[in-house]
Amino acid sequence: MAIAHQFEYLKPPTLREAVKLLQRHGPRARTLAGGTDLIGLISDGLAAPETVVDIKGIPGLNRIEFKNGLLSIGALVTFSDLRESPIIARRFPLIREMTGWVASVGIRNRATMVGNLCSAVPCCDSGAVLLVYDASVLVAGPAGKRKVPLREWFLGPRKTVLKRGEIATGVTVALPKQKHGACFVKLRRYEGEDLAQASVTVLALAGNRYRISFGSVAPRPIAAERIEALLQGQALSDDLIRQAVRLVPEEIAPVTDIRATKEYRLHMVCVMLERGLRAAVARLAGAGPEYGTSLI
Amino acid sequence: MNQRINFKLNGETRSVEVEPSDILLDVLRDKLGVKSPKIGCERGDCGACTVLLDGKSVRTCLILAIEMQGCEITTVEGLSRAGLTPLQQAFLKHDSFQCGFCAPGIVLSATELLGKNPHPTEAEVKEAIAGNLCRCTGYQPIIEAVLAVSSEPGRQA
């Protein structure tokens, strides 16, 4: 099916030029990186840009760097790049665990993690996983550069705080200073590629601190702040897990759609939270299932 | 709005005029006569339109042809120019396909896997072809063929 809609294609060689183009064309322009989201939207008639600005010609956006405890992932870094990166495997096994359950290899070879954050769909796996690290999105625009905490990034389905003329150039993730273990649990309809029906991410830090997020059960990936507060400073026990699970209905707002009912999502998030907490705490202690093991 | 782009297709430099909105899959099939990438779901889910782009499997239904300037594409036509590869022969031997619609995509996905990882586990084979849907075989003879060719003694990556 050919795209009926015509547009202009521009591939600027510098970030400055790209920002200028996006500012000039405003909402009539769309930024293209891997295209696995945007081209589908244009094909389906759900996006109709007059100008497509391909940022793949901008140098330096394809890097994964780890310096002084800070991980930087450029806007052109694909899920496959992350999956094959020794730095990610060694320092951020949680991110690697997530990349194994994102779409399929043929999509991961093209789709970028920053693009996933920009698509801002409620089931965006990167959003849920990066929330527990307090990651930040790096933005370049007409007024210069700014850094947006991920907790402020998502406004709703397919809506972010990105303004006219701005490009998300990367994401930064601080490696927790304490010893930690983590877990990403993704519920899908079948083994293989699928969008999340629900996801739970748990980061357990030494000293009984916990960071928790949910995906696909609210208009955007969300941090479970009430549950984090409840768990704060306490060693994990069966009773504590029961208390945490009781708070799940207050944290999430699942809907019924083509992939699952809201009742099923609510039930499964409770199950996945328990398993995720146990696995993350076990991994913190150097035990537990290997990263990449499906817990569901 | 037409623009001329140049890229390598199966080892040969090709030059073609495209509209910015032309999808790579359509250009390969209709303008360049390469028919092994198939039109399936057209939304990146089925893998029938897979090609290798600079050595990596991608979905040509989600790529604009105009993005290909200076890139290198390999399809099954290029892969088997000097005869069937050992992987393709293994697929034949194991009767891996029935209708064959998914075959080009699976051949390329498995070729990419074996290039990076000459001796994959069954789980790694399943992960590599998870994005290639086959409605005939239940996948078992496909997986068996990939595992068989990867365990042949003296096999080169």
C-alpha cells in the first residue's frame, strides 16, 4: 500500500540545521529516526506531515557512552545497539532485559530507544524501565539545550513536553551508587513479539529502598510513588508484599482494549509486582533468576 | 518532488527516482523488480518484507526508499547468487516451508543470526525469527534446520 499523502523529505547534516527546519515548519513537520512508528502512522493516515526531517545524518547521535557513573544514549541508538552493548550488559542488565522483549529483531535493528520515548504510547517499555532510574531526556531546541526529568516527560498517550523546534537528542541514566538488583516483568499475549498488556519494573537498592514503575496501565508509563513510600526502609517480607499489592488499584488506571480487559490487567499487575519484587531483591543479594528469564 | 537515489542492491549499484513518500518495499518490487520481499501486514508485524540493510534485518514496509541513499541492501536474490547457501539447503532438507511466503524473510533473519552467532541455542533461534510469522509449519522444521546447519562440524560463520 503506497502512501497517498505527499510530503517533503529533508536530511539536515547538523543538529542546528534540524532545529531550524523543525522550528520553521512547526506542527507540520515530523522528526524521523528509525521510522518504525512514524512510517506506520503515515501509512495508516494517522500522521500527515508536510515535511519529514530525517535526523540520521546528524553526527554523534548514535553513541552509547558511560562516564563518571552516567550513561548517555543518543537518539539514533537502536534497541539492537543496546542489546549488543557490553556497557549495557555489565552496568544496566535491566535495560538489556527489557530490550529482549521489545518487538522483534527486525524492528529492534531500526527502532531507537529515544524514539520509543517520543512516541509516548502507554505501553512504551523504555519509559517504564527508565523511570526507575530517574533518567532524563536531553532536548535541543531554538532556545538551546535542556534536560527533562523522565517523570515530567510524558503528558499522556502520544504526548510529551517537547515543544516546537525541539529534538530529543538522547537520554541520560545515572547508575545507582548503591548495590542494586532489578527486574522487568512484561505480560504479552504470546511468546515472541508483542506490545505489553502490562509491565512492572522494580529496582531494589541496598538499604531497603525501592523504585517501581508500571506500563500499559495508565495514560502513560507511571512511577508507583505510594508503593515506593510504603516499602521505603523495610526489608521485603510476605506481609509487606501483601500491603504493597493492596495499593496497586490506587496507583494504576487500566482500560479495556484489544489486548486485555482492565480487570485482567489489574489482577496481573498484582501478580507481577509480587514476582518482580522477589526477583529484584534476590538479584540484589546475588541470587535469583538470571536477567532475561521470563517470570510470567 | 522526485529525487534520484543511489544505493547498492545485491552487490550492484542501482539508481532510481523516488517520491519521498515511496515505501522501500514497493520500490524494490515494482521499480527494481526484486520480488522476494513480500507484501504482508505492511505494519512491521509479519516479517515477510524483510531485507538485510547494511547487514541487519529490517522491515521494508516501515522504511522510505529515499532513506536508502548510500546504503547496501541484500535480498534472497543476492544471497543465493552463487547457489543456495548451506542454510537454504538445510531448509530444503528439513522441508521447512510449505507455501513459502515467509521463507525469504526467515532465510534473511536466520542468516543474520548465524553471521553474528554461528552456534545459537534454540532460544536464540526462536528470538531471531520471532518477528517472522509462518502460518503453515508451526515453526518446528524451520528451527530444526537452523540448529542443524549451525551444528555442522567445521561450519564457518
